Amino acid sequence: MHKKIVKYVGALIFLLVIVGVAIFLLLPLVVSTDAIRIRLAQDLSAWTGYNVQLREAPHLDLFPYPKASLSGVTLTPMNDEAAPLMEAERIEVDLSLFDALLGHISFSQTRIINPHFVMEEPVKTVADFFDTLSRSQGSLGSAVREAREIVEKNPDHPDTTRLLNQPFGRIVIENGELLYRKSLGGMAEKITALNAVVEWPESTRAASFRANALWHGQATDLRIDAMQALILLSGGTSDLRASLNSLSGGITFEGKGRLSDNYIFDGRLSARSPGWNKTLDWLGYHQLLGQGLKAPLVWESDFSAQPGHMQFNNIIFSFDKDNARGALATGYQDDLPLVSGSLAFDRLNLDTLIATFFPDEEKNEFLDLSVLDRIGLDIRMSAPEAKLGNVTLNNLAAAIQIRNGKGIFDLGNANAFGGAIQSNIQISRDNDKAGIEGRISGNSLDLQSIAQAFQRPFPVIAKTGFILTMHAPFTHWPDVLSKMQGHLTLNMSSGTLKGYDIHSIRRAISSDDKTHIEKSDNVSTGFDRWDIESTITDENLLIDKSSMFIGNWRLLAKGKADLQNDGVKKKGYQIKLHSVLEKVPRSDASCQDVTCVANSLVKPLNFLLSGNGFPDDGIDLEKDNEIAEDR
């Protein structure tokens, strides 16, 4: 029995060998290379709608499986004067052995080796490709035209059971190169090391596209999956998933899409960036806002898009350590893209936001503000806590606007230093020059908290309100401070001047023509109110009027503080103040008692105060004949 089994198995093996040899010998006779060439040309033309040129006859290989190889394949548009869409070094097709024995030619897979593609503009070329495909006389063109008719009858719910089912197969691109222009007349760009796979078994089934290549110096991966690819190509709606990824960033869309003149996308969008500056460089956008943003970014939102409008809802946004939620919309106004909406942050680091508009000052660069003429922006932001350097802002409500060629930064409210701050800053440009202007105000601000935040000692303990109006032309960001001009008003409530006793100053100036007053930690002067009006110009602070009320005394002063020396000596501002110390009535009414009359008869003391802005080594006093105006 065992011997019979061995005998039958041996006979079966021998028979299979004979059949295999027969197939090997007969297949070249059954399958004509001309038939393969004609069939391949027909299929490529039907798939693409382009003319196919095959310069050489196919080479037929049987092992390890039947395949045909053709060298020198070119796809050209119907207009022979146009440049070829593709020139391939070689195309290999896998043959169906069963169909070949029946005398038919059928390809299960097509490999395009070392192709070179040329596109004037990828989006426009792909749109033209689909349009040409729909007009082609091949089977796939017929299927697209039939699907378009079905979609036109019922765009929302096309009857897919009536679709003509056509085999498509699998197409592989190996080591390709794509040359294209981003827009008409733009600089040519190149994608290299392109490897891609199109999986579409039948025209009524799902299709997928996988590609990886080197783009802008980064390994980039593109994936597209369409559940109803034929409906999608015919202007209908299909479930769609698309993603583009590299080490410099990535984006994924999952939802429904329609590719037509009235395109529609509706689904969920997610994006990531290791640093917005890196992502912009990878995408090739070097003139957009954000070149200074280096922190990682993560974005998720609902997404809907149609011509002229995009909507982002239920945004979950993370930038560095800051998280936000909100909604944004994009559209067009006066032919400019406009972005508007609101973002609510858990906490916000304003330093990273400022980096969007202000580059590194050490580079002394002028930011290209031409973006102010290319986009519109209206973003509202809020945060229970925000950081700006060493300053903590609470209950922040702010807005960033770009309109009419101006950048507007509006701080509606922020609690800081025990009080509240508001501001409105505008930046505008004129060719290679720019200007900044605005108003900053605050009330009930604690001066010691401000001094601590800016790490500068200040001898005054008080609450103050202030108003700063300023403007400055500049060509480089560091020029803003040096060319700033404006007006600063301070209104301090009751407080204390540390280190100096006003009565010691009065006695010293009464007895000597010139004296030096040392600063002492053991003395201070309490005041009821201190009002200062000043002008900022040419890196100088001009004290137009200073009025300090100390009981029944009033100290008036005007003069100058040289701001330029502060950055050199680091000892304080060089100041020189013409001052008057006088007695005043306790009220504005006419004197009703002897004390009031006596005070009004006390001769005012005129003196010059100079030094390094309340330095540790004291101040110099000398008698002065100039009397402060507006007493």
C-alpha cells in the first residue's frame, strides 16, 4: 500500500513538471508581445486619457511568474505640442497566467520604474487629468461618464447599484521624480525618490493611494482612502481619509468630501507641528506669520469647507504648554483672505505669541510686514492667567486684528500689579518703513510690584494710574525704543518716598548754596498725592510738571531724565530737575485763620536737583533762580 502511494505521488509530480514545461514552451507562442504592447497602450490611455508612446517591443519573462517589461514609455497630452506628462525608463506588468493560456491579455499589477513627471501646477494638472479621463474612450472613461450622469440625477444619494464595474488593478511607481510649479509663473520645485501605490481592484470598490517621497528636503508620506472612488471622481460625495506627514509636521482629514467646482469637505481635522517655523519652511511658505514660533503645536477640530469659506468648530488647540478651545472661520473680504473667531486659553504665554510678530532682536532684522497687505485677521482671545516676561496678567481679554494694512493689538482688560491695564497698539507699514503708535493705560497699579517684575529698584511705595500715548517710526525692531515719542501721565495716590526726608532737604537748601544729600534706609517722606506729566522724545524723558503734595507743603519740579545713560551705566537715569518747595493752604478757599495766612507768606525755596535717578549715593542740591511754571 505504501509503495502504491509513493508511486502515485511520484507520477503526479512528474505530470506537474511536464505541464509546467509545456506552459513555459507554449506561453511565448500563445501570448504575442505585440498583443501585450497594444493592450498596455490601450490600458494606459484608458486610465489616463493621454497618448501613449511605446518605443520598444516588450520583453517577456516567465520566472518566477509571467511578466512583461517595456522600455521607454511616454505619456503626452492630446495636444502634441505640450510637454510629456510622464517619461518612464521602464514599465513592468504582471500577466494573468490563466487568461494568457486562454489567449487573453490581463494585467494584475503594473510597475512604473524611474518615471519623470512634469506638471505646470499639481492641483490644476490633476483636475485636467480627471476631466481628460472622463472624455477618454476607454472603459474607465465610460465608467466615469456613467457615474457623472447618476450623480447629476441625485447628487446627495446617487444610485450606486447602476454603476458600471470595471477592473482597475494595482499600479506601483518606483523611484519617480515630479517637477512642478506651485502657481503659474512661479519657481519650479521638485519631488524626488517618489514611491507610490494605487490600489483599486474594481471601479465600484474603495480605492487607496500611498506615496512617500523627498519634498523640501524632508521624507514625506501621503495617504488617501476613498470608499466610493468612482463617485468621488465623478463629482459626488464619498467617505474620505487623507493625510500628509513628515518630521516637520502633519495633517489628517477624515470625513466626507466632494471634488468639483463646488467642492465640499465636512469632517474632523487634526494637525501637528514640532514648531510652526519648521512646518512653514517644510511647506515652502517663508513669508507668512509665525517664523518666530518654535514651540510644538497640536490642533484638532471639526472642519467644513466650500468655495470661499472654511469653518473650524470645537477646536482643541495646544501650543507649547498652552491649551485653548474655540472656533474660527475663514473667508474673503475685498479679495483678501480673512480669518476671524475666538480662542479661550486655560493659560497663555504672551512671549510666544509676540514671537509671531517680533523676530529675535539680536539679529536686528526688519520683519517683512507685507503680510499686513495680504491677509485679514480678527481673533479674540481670553485667558484667566497669562504671562508676559515676569509679569502675570489675570482675566485677560485681548484681540489681534489685521485690516487695511494695519496690525492692531487691543488689550481690552488685564488685571496686573494689583490693578487693571488696557492698551491699543497699531503697527503700519509703508514699503520698507514701518510705524507703531498706541495708547496704554492703567489704574491702581502697585509701583513696588512693577519694580519687582522688571527687576529694577524703585524708591516710591504707592498705587498709581497712568496713561501712555506713543508713536515711533522704525526700520528695525530695536529702533522702536530709541525713536519713541509720546506723553506719559502718572497719578499716584498717597504713598511714601523711601530714602529721603523732604524736611532735611528743605533745611539743607535753606542754609547752603550747594549740598549733597545721602540716601538713608532709615528715613522716608510720606505724600498725599503725586502727579507727573512728561514727554518722551529722543531717548529722553522731559518732566513737564511734577506736583507732590506733602501735608501743607507742595514740591513742584520740571526737568529732564536722560534715558540713554541707563543702558550704559546701569546706575539709574541721569536726572536734572528745577524744583520749588512751597507751603500751600489746606484748601482752595480763602484763608480763614492765622496759620493759613502764615503758610501763604512763607517764601518758596527754589533749587536744582540732580543725580542718577534716586541712586544709592544720594542726590545733589543747589540753589536755582529758575522758578517752576504752572505753580
